[in-house]
Amino acid sequence: MEIEKAVLVGVSLKSEPETKVDEYLDELEFLAETAGAETVKRFKQKLDSRHPRTFVGTGKLKEIVEYVGNNDIDIVIFDDELSPSQIKNLDREFKVRVLDRTSLILDIFAYRARTAVAKTQVELAQYQYLLPRLAGLWTHLERQRGGIGLRGPGEKEIETDRRIIRDKIAKLKEDLKKIDRQMQTQRKNRGKIVRVALVGYTNVGKSTLMNLITKADVFAENKLFATLDTTVRKVAIGNLPFLLTDTVGFIRKLPHHLVEAFKSTLDEVREADLLLHVVDVSHSGFEEQFDIVNQTLKELDSSDKTTIIVFNKIDLYTYTPKDEHDLTPKEKFNYSLDELKQMWVANMSENTVFISAKNKTNLEELREKVYAEVRRIHTSRFPFDDFYYPDLDMLIEE
């Protein structure tokens, strides 16, 4: 993959803390790296509201345009979804590719999709994103080709393309309905066996944990959205079998089109009896990530499910102890891991565990908690069962 040079642009509103825009741009840079771009410069601006025509203010736009023109930049990436008119205006100013956060995420999903299901879901989301932006794309083509003789046919071409894309969207939605019915049948065929789903922000270590628990070989990588396809594995702890599912990671500002398109995949979360909510405790913004996942679960009508909170990556956790003479309030980074444990266990529930999947630390404690919950759920369904199950191999969808 050829590495392209990118600049990132972020706007923070006056109601937001200064540090937020840096956190968001850190994540945008990680997204850009995952897509194959090298970030060479960041631009930030604090505004009362985002500019309706150009996202940033006139002075900042001029500064970015000048930098892009003098440094052979390939892409300008904005950390919010741009309107069709903003893309059109910015494209005219920069004369290089302009992407927003949504189009970047869609590009990564398209590259990561491996199965027919994931490819269909991503294609649908891409067409839904593209449809209202066709006019801007045609303006870009007209400018490149000079525009003479293309203005009239261009408009007709846009309408033709809109019809084609609407037809494609309708067909893809129908294809996904069929896939959804097939997946529902497969889920029903699994019977009443307890289902456990790994959920969490992207890149928190869900796939690594899945590999440890199942002794399987699920693809895991230090990149965002390494896993798009749902993977289901049969697991047994002691004499008690259950199904464990790895799901696509969530992210802030996750495009609505993607949530809708991935409904079939996310139904695994809806159907789960127990959630393992994996959190990267070493990340400076882990509490916000925790809240974003919970909000997404709420949108999926899954926020009331029994949940074990799994704080992962304790091996990477660092903190700065406060000086005894410092009388300012403690910040999040001033708490030791032990203090953090006490706070979360006290506030959340006893279903909280701190582990390192990489170093296999505290995995036995996690297994014990999972076993206790799975046994409780199973016993409530089959009070007289001795945990015997028939061969499940035919019931597992890879």
C-alpha cells in the first residue's frame, strides 16, 4: 500500500475543553495510519460554531491551503462529517482530495471487509454516504476536465447516477434482509445455550482476549477495526459450555449508516445473554470510550444486559503520583491502578476485573466470573440440567 501524505483538521467548540480536540486528532491520526496515510501536520481552531461553508474560519482555511500547496499533500482529513456543500467548497479551495471522518472510516471498513456479509454491509453504507454528495463529485470532475461541454450532461449524469445508486441501495438492503433471516435461523439453531459477546471500543484487545479464552486464532492487530466479521466460538469452562462472540469495535462519531448497515452483525450483541465489556485502561480517555460503548449499547437496546467490565492492558497503565504539597484536586492520571480498582469496583459492581490479555494476568479471575454468570443464566433456564449438551459443532457459524 502506497503511503500518502495527509494533514488533519479539527475544530473545538468554546464549550469543549482544549484537550478534547487533541484526543480526537490523536484518534483521527490513528485512523489515517490504519488507512495507509502518514500525518505530516495538524491544524486546530477554536470556534463558537463550525463554519457552514468551509468548516473552519477564513483565516485558518487560507493557512491550511497555503501549507497544502507548498508541501505536496495528498489528502486533507477533517475530524467531523462534512456536508455536501462543505466538501464542494473545500475541494475547490484545496485542489487535492478532501475526506471527512466518516469517509475515512468507510474506507477502512472497505479495506478490512473479508466476507460477503461484511462487504455487502460496507458497500451499502458507502452508497448511502455517497448519494447526497454526487453533485460535489461531478463538480470536481468538471473542474479537472475543464468543464466546457460538461455542464448540461453533468446534471443529467448526476440524476442517472442517483437512480443507479438508489437501485443499488435497494438491492443491497434486500440482500441484507436475506442475510439477516439466515443469521436469525442460525442463531435459533444454537438452541438455548448461553451466549456471551465481547463488546468494547475499537482496539481495546477484544480479539486477543477471544484468542486466549477460546485458544483459537482470530485475527488481532494493533490497528483500528482489525475485526469486522463476527466470529463465534464454542467454549467450555469446567463442565459448562457456552458460545463466545467477538464483535466489531465501536468508536466515537461512528457513522449512522454503518450502524444501520451492520445491524445483522450487531444483532449478536442483542441476542447475547452476557456481555464482556472490554476497556483499555491504559488509554487516557478510557472513561469516555466506556461511555461511548454504553451509549451504542443503549441504541441497540442492550444496555440492561448482565455485563462483566474487563479492564484490559493493565501492563501499560501509567500514572503520575501527586506531590504531597500539591493541594489541587487529583486528576485521572494521578490515581494508581489499585486506587482505580477500588473506585470502579465500588461504583460499578463486583463484576469488574482488571487483566492483561497480553501478559495473561488475572485471566483465572476472569474465567471464574464468566463461569459464575454463565452457570447462573443456565441454571435459571434449566434448573435440573447437569450441563450436558449435544455436539455443538453443527451450530457454530464461523
